[in-house]
Amino acid sequence: MSIAITGKQNTNGLIFVCDRFNPKSYVGEPTTNLALFDVTAGFSTDTPSNVTQTVDNSVTYKGRSSLKLSTVTGYWNIYKNGTAYHTQTSSTTFTFSWKMKRADGAAPSLGGGYIYTVAVSTYPSVTVYPIDDGWYQCVCTYSSTNSTVSLTGFNSTQLGVFYITDWQVETKTHYTPYVYGTRSNTQGLVDLAGNSVLDLANAGYDSSAQFTFNGSSNSIIAPENSVFNTQTPSVEVWIKTNATTQNGFFFEKGNVNTQYSLFQEGTVIQWRQYFSSGQGLTNLSTTTANFISTSNWAHVVGTFTSGTRRLYINGALANSDSQAGTINTNANGISIGVFGGYNGARGYYYNGQIGLVRVYNRVLSYDEVLRNYSVTKRRYGL
């Protein structure tokens, strides 16, 4: 599947971003979601005197806003008025899901989800199970041959304060998390420079609908855009390997005579460029394998300018060298999780996780590298 992307070049030189924790970045397998609902608006209750609700931006699930419910007494229902239109010739299984968190940390206890069709109303059971940081995934399914299906609510006898986010309906039997906003313009990635098309045909997804890289077929590809042909690139990634020894690319611009790339080779991390002044393809590597871990994430940044090349790991300079000349340019696109993705001659797939990719058309300073590491490291348990 190819998805049209419209983006822009930022004044700070940031020209490409894929960030799994950014609420405006892509989350979830393409085309699975039938309807997505903004939790900050459009909800109602059947007993308003027993429930008050406000938007609470201070309690979020991975950056996404929550709806706060403060129950006063007794049994209560909450409704999301939204109709998912779907026409089929045979029975379709609809999956309704939302995230829920109790302020006291207890597990939510819910009655049946109230599902309405043009013919009947049903109350299928709601499955509740923990995910992370006190949040619970709530799911109910229903099979229908009717063309109109709507989840109107769920009920509970619990009192207390609740938070709700990621409310959606799908036509698959598994759930995927909420995508912030709509699936137009910036679906997929944010801050993609210029007008381009993002190829997600070989993208993989885990049970939380985050991108996966399995070492054999998963990748994200974007075609050539002139701003990628920078002579002073900086590439930043957060990675966690599934194999302490492998040859796999986190990021690559170019193909064959690679313009610039970051990858794991054996047990070290490499920052590679192809220079047009005679020295050809050269790598700058980490001096130890201590940064390759199946348990911990690593923040990796490569920069080049004015003959100086630097490789940073976790906010510190890991290695540097001098290279004369300029980086070769070419008309190939960029690839995440694979080498040579743009022209189809793919290889060296990465086996692991890639949480963030940022590409700059300028050199990041040491202070900027350290700042970027410091402000994002808590996401990755560091």
C-alpha cells in the first residue's frame, strides 16, 4: 500500500520524522480502522446527575488526550454517539475497543457493551486486560449482516474516577490503537519534506499496532525528494536489537553507493557515507559492542560536515574521524529497516525495534544531541 504524504521542511533543518510516541505520527495497520472517535468530544451519559465528565490533558495515553469521568453514585453508562456505516453481503465481525484507567489503579469492571444495528440491540461481553502504566484495554466484538452498526456505550457499577481514550471500531477481530486525528495528509509520518508517497506495503505491526522490523521482510520506504540530498546530514534513531550479531540497516539514503546510512554490522553500529572525492564508501563505527543489547534501547546519532564525521551513542561521542570531500548524491529514496529499499533490490533487513527516525539537512551540535537524548530517554526506560 502506498499512502500520499504532504509535509514541509522545518526551519531547524528537520526534514523527516517517524516517531512512535508522537501522537501525530502513524500508529496502527493501514485500512483496518472503520471509524475513529475523538475522546474529547461527543460523549454523553444516561444518568448525567451521577456522572460528570471533562477533558483531562494531564492524564494521557502515549500523548493522546483522555476523557475524565467522575462518578458520584450508583450504576452508570457512558455513550459515544457515532455510527459506523458498512455494507456487506455476509456477516462481518466488528471490534470495538477503548483504553480505560481508574485513578486508584484498580481494574475496570464493565458490563456488556451496548451495540445497536438497524435490526436489534445486543449486549456482548467486554474483555478487559492490562496493557501499561495502569491502563487497560477494553474490547467487545459483534458479528452482523446489517449495514449499520454502532457502539453506543458500556456500563459499570463501579464508583470513582475513570479516564478513557483510544475509542474506535474496526472490521477486524483484533484491535489497533487510536490514530490521532484523521488519516489524511500526514498519515504515516510527520514533517516529511516536500510532496512524496510513503510505501507501507512491507510494514509490519506488533500487538500494539507499532511498526516492527523482523529481519526478513519489514521496511518503510519513501521515494526521492531533493531535500534528502544534503551534503551535511544528521540522522537520529532510537533502536533496540533482537539479535546481538546481525547485519541490518536502521536507516539508509541512497542504495549501492550509499549516500548516508546507519546500521548494525556484526556487533557494532556503523555510520556510512559515499564520498565523491575518491575515497568512496567509508564507515565510522562504534569502538565497542556495549551499545548492542536485546534488553535496552540505544539512542544513535550520526553527523557530517566540513570533513568531520561523528557518531554519538546515548548522548555521548562514541567515535569521530576526518573525511575530505563531499558526500555523493543520487536520485534514490530513503529506507527504514532495510538496505536498498527504494529500487526493490532489498537486503540487510533489521531485526529489532526502531522507535524514532529523524533526518536533518544540517549538522547537530553535541549540545543538541545530548538534549535530544535527554528529553526522549524516559520513553525508552533510560
